[in-house]
Amino acid sequence: MQSKTVTFPGRVLHLSEDQEQLKAQLYGHDKLGYDPARKLIDNISTDELTPGWVCYYYDETLARYCLVGLRGGNVKQDAIKNGGFSVIVSGVSKGCGSSRETAPYSELKAGIRLVIAKNIEKIYGQNCQNIGLLTSTNFSLLPRIERGEAIPIEEFTKGLDPIAAEIVRHGGLFAYNQARLQGATVPPAVATAARPMTLCEKIIAQRAIADAKTGRTGIPAVQPGDALFVRTDVRFSHEYVTPMAEALFRMGLGEGAKITDPASVFAFRDHLTFLDRIMPEAHVKMGLKEQAASLATVQEAFTKKQGIKLYGEVHRDGQLVGSEGICHNIVIEDIAEPGQLVIGTDSHTCMAGAIGCFAFGVGSTDMANSWFTKDVRVKVPESVRVNLRGALRPGVCAKDVMLHLLSDEFFKTGAGIGKVLEFGGAGTMAMSLDERATLTNMAVEAGGFTGIIEADEVVVEYIANQRGADRARLRSQIVVADAGASYCKTFDIDLAQVEPTVATPGDPRNGVPLHTLRQKGQHKVHIAYGGSCTGGKKADMDMYAEVVRKALDKGRSLQAKTYIQFGSQRIRDYAEKMGYVQLFESAGVELIDPSCGACIKAGPGVSFTPDEVTVSAINRNFPGRSGPGQVYLASPYVVVASAFLGYVGGPEEL
């Protein structure tokens, strides 16, 4: 157990929007006192805490690169580690974006003991708890810390569920779980009486660990705020994260530790497949090429040792062409089923909610623990209901719906953090499965816990045809929200009123109607990228092809470097069958086999200079996400139309 009080003898680093103030703290050893009027940096993503290339490390080396991706470019290597800081303070929304545990780990190993921000993003906050990094949204602590006051540990458990509070008191998840497995601490029983429940609440209740000794699952009901452990059906990780989780697994459980039920565990070589094509020479000289390659080597050895299915690389004619598929696409194609509980070491695990399962991202420590216990902790989240009615106009798709929804003040102010987005209504169910997957995939861009859609015959037929699964069994697993279930907020959206929408650079929540952007002039485009788990599905290929044909018929030629990347080999096969591969190549599009690629600044399609502008079908455009340039998020229609126009615009302008 941690001490009952904690002191913070180091300095407080205020991440001020004033770059001169920031540099003075980092390199002049100035101390800034707490000033509520000071404008602090908002929406600091995990891409800024630990840019993609930093995540090639998974040990204490991460401390050297803490916050080197922060906008402004003034946090240099070792600046945080050598600055004598113990507290970092920022504004709205700390830790948005990826589930990478390297972000808080880099802070912890750089000497940080407390993170204070107006909002702490759900996955980032849980990862902090897991490794013993304290968090708070209480700025009134700062004057007390500056006076050297010993702060009661209970200040950092306020508002937490009982399990999270115990993890904080124990100093992290491993210490807590050791006490839990020894019977020294017991999670409180959930005593919620039967009540109407949302989709996710019902799946949580079904998968709840009712008796840890016997492994019995299922309780009558749960409600938001209940804390419990739930049995997982699917656990997966990719090469970016597996090595860190494996190191934690051995550290916590010993060198001979074995994964429980390895048949339900999966690994993917899908994130860094094309990294060597775009790695800057400066990074090569730093030895990062070899460091990054070691991630796949470590993962492969681990999967062989543990008997885990590895979706790996694909070779043609002796040459590496890509991966079998992006994990999120393959989880839907091959693995998950309705009603299941799925965890993955990636924030876009929520994409699998499109087939009616409760799927969410976790950090390395949570995954390492689940490999042994087969369960994961959950605080039952509140749900937001999104009712879609009517039909989309031609040239408008699910990506526009999400960019429109995310631009609402509810999400822009951080009110959506930790919430489930439950999509329903006739408009939702009329969408193809691929389009539904765009909705659930981008729920995390709202700061959400996950996204979910009730499974139906579309899902049953897809899985049955794809895998030969029994239809009756699949139907029996479908979970339906109860009439009268409680939602913290409801959106009713008439799809006919949704316009083509673009998120301006910096945040997926910066959505504006395309026609509004066009009224402000032409926004020149240098790179057009169609791909990623969000934009590399079969339906996306249909949209790309529709616009390419239109452009070629009009005698248009590409005005920007254009890439289309497939989400899986099955999707590439579909594009071959439909004649899209030949069509795209005839237009001059560069086609890329499956991998996460440019979406995480790890493949063709990235920018290399700050003045480059990209229009992209990926899911997030946080600073530095796809390179140093500016990224506009848009639908597949707008991405390809912009490629031919040379500026951000729609197909009607062709």
C-alpha cells in the first residue's frame, strides 16, 4: 500500500500556451506559481506525449522523450527528465487519442508523480492508475503542493470507483492484483437491483465475475458507476504494444508465466509494416530502424512460446507486401461475435462494436493482467444514445455523420469522455456493416469509452458467410437494449440534414460543413490519403472508385500525391475483383497493402514538412499524427475529389 500522504518535492511544470513561459520553465529553471488566469494547452494527445517513433522503446528509455511531440516543438530530449519536475499541469482533455501506455509511462519515468488537468481522458487515466501515476482535476491542490504540503492519498481517490481507488492506494494494478489473488483485498460486490439496461450494461452484467474463486459469471444488473471485473472473450495486441505488455507480464508473474486460454488471445503485425519506407535519416542514425524491427521479433517469439495466433506479414514473389490486415478489420472479419466482450491494446478496438459486442481499448498493464486472469476491470460507463433516422443524401456517408456529431459542444467540451455511444434507429440499421463500423470506430474520437450497435441479420449473415458460423448460435448471442434504459444524453439526427463535413487540422472535433470551408477560399492539398481501419473498408473502396471514375470521365488528373491503402487482404481481393485496383492505378493512385501506415506516421502518405497539407480518411488529426503537416479529416468522397481538384472540395466540383 502507498503511504497515506504524498509530497511532491520537485517543480511544477505548467504547460502554458505562452511558449516563452514554457521554455523558461524547461531551460531557465523558472518557477511559475499557480495562476487560474494562465492559459494552459488543451487537448494534449498521447501522440504529443510520446510520438509514434518514441513508442519503439518500451523501457525506461521512454523518459528521455517525454512530451517531445508537444506542439510548438520546444520540449527537447531529456527536458522533462532533467528538469526536476514532479507535477505536470495542462488544460482541457489530457491524454486524448491512442491507448498507448508509453505516454504516462514516459512521464512517470521522467520523474512525474502527479498529472493535473481539467479533464483526464478515460484510457489515459486508467493507464496512469495502473502504473502508479497520480492524476487529479482539482487545481486547488496546486498552492498546497507549492507550499510543500503533504497531500493525503485520498485526495487522488475522490470520484473514483472502489476498485480504481484501491489500485491507487496500492500504487498500481500489479500490486493490487497480487493482493486480490491472495485474498488480501476483495472487490466490493455489485448489488444493483434489476433495472432496464443499455446494450453495454447488459453485456457487462452477463460477463461480470460473480465469484472469483469458482469463475462464475453473470449478475442481475449493473448501473453507471458500478465497479467490477468482467470476463473477456477476446484479447488482442499488436507489435507496437505486445513487447511492453510481455515485459510487464514477466515482471509481474515471473519468467515462466503462461497465458490463460491462449486460443482467445491474438496478436497482429500490422502497425509498423512499412516504417522503413518513410523513416527519416535522423531516426535511422539514432538506431530506431533496428529498435522498431525488434518489436516484431519480440512479439513473434512471445506468440510462439505462448501458442498465440499471430496475424503476420504477407509476402508475394518473395517480397514483403504488407500485413494480413489491420487488427480492427480482422477482428470483425475473423474473430469477434455479437454479445462478446473484446479488449485490445489499441483505442480503436471500439470498431468491433459494429457487430454488437462490447469492445474497448486497454493499456499494456491491463492486457498483461488479463493474459493471466482472463478478466479486466470496468467501471460501468454512462451511455449516450444516438438515434439516426431518414437516409443520407448522395455523396454523404457515415464519416460525415461522425464529423458532424463530434463537432457538437457536448463532445468539444469533453462531456463525452468515458461515455458509450450507442447508435440506433432506422437510419443506423439501414447502413451497411462497413458504414456502421465507421460510426463505432470513431466513438473514441469523442473521448468515448466505446461505440456499439445492436446486431441484426446483416451481422449474422456477414459472420456466417465469412466464417461458416452457425446462424442460430449467432442470433442467440445478440443483445438488445431494454425498453426504458437510461441514457445521459440523446441525439436525434435526421440523416437527410447531414452535409459533407470536414474536420480542420488539430482535432477530429473541429468539424465544419464543407460548403462553409469552401466559402473561406481554397485550401490547397498536397497529399490525399484513403486508408486506415476507418477508411480502408470495402464500402470505402466503392466510394473511392465512384469518384475516380467520375474524375477520369471528366478528363481530370490528380493534382496531389494520392494513396489508397486496404484494411485487409480480403479487402484488397475485393478491390481486385471489382476492377478497382486497375482503375486506381490507371489514375496514378499509389496503392498500399494492409497496415496502419500513414495514420500513425508509419507508412507512405505521411507529410514531411509543416507546410504540407493532407486531406485524409483516417480517424484523427491531432498534431503530428500523420507527420508535421496539417491534416483535414474527410469522407472517402471528399478525399479523392480533393486529390483531383488540388484543394479541399467535394465530388460535385469535378
